[in-house]
Amino acid sequence: MSLDSLQAVMNRSVEAATPFARSLFMPAQWDAQQVQQFVNEVGNMTVATVNASGMPHAAPVIAGCADGTLCFSVSPKSVLLRNLAAGSRIAFTVVGSGHNVLGQGSAEPVGEARGLGHLARALGEQSRLGGLILEPWEGLIYAVTPSRLFAS
């Protein structure tokens, strides 16, 4: 995904939102660059999935954003990993310093963290996710394709 694609999702989300939802984010709606910077500064998100029996599950994860693509860490043998293996649909939030990014979409595996040095470099030094990728950690990195995204 690119920053332009992320911006397009954000614009469509606001256009399709109810008047009440619009009032929560306008006129302070961020652009895609602000979202990317905020996600990298906060360094974590909460990812919500459902399990095989339909029960909701929310997991705090380390997150970052590179070139408009939101990414997050998934620990091996975690409930989150099992839920993502059964279905890619997620909801997510990034909260900090009185600001919010929230959305929904799908998450797909990018690969094992230890093999993603190029992603760590793209995330840069300020991203906690980039640091995690460079550590000898055995987890996975997932990328988000948002279908809706609001930020302010």
C-alpha cells in the first residue's frame, strides 16, 4: 500500500460515515502522513479478531507503518495467530496522546520477522516494530489492508 492508497481509504471512510461518526473526526481528520508518523511514534496497536466459535479477542501488538502500510507483530503459538489463520478480518486501534487511529480491514502475513530487514529499514529508527524485526525474535509480521480508517 502507498500513502496515496491509505489516504484514499481514509477519504472513502469519511464520505461513507454517518453524520455522527463524521463529527467525531472532522474537521481534525488527519492525512495519511500524519497517521504513519503517529503509528510509528506510539509503536503499538490493539488488533481485534474472532475465534472459531465467534468469540471476540483483542491483542496488544507492536506496530509500525512504512510507505502507508500498517504492520504489526504476531507471536508464535498465540491466540491472535490462530485467529488470523482462521480468518484475516480484523479491527484495530492505535491510541496515544489524545489521538486515535481506528479501522477495520484484513491482515495478511508478510513473513518471519528475522527475514524482514528491508522492512525494518523502511520503518526507520523511530519505530519499535523496526527494532523488533532486527532482534532475533521468532515471530511473524502481518500487514493490514484497511477497508475503513479514521484518524484524528
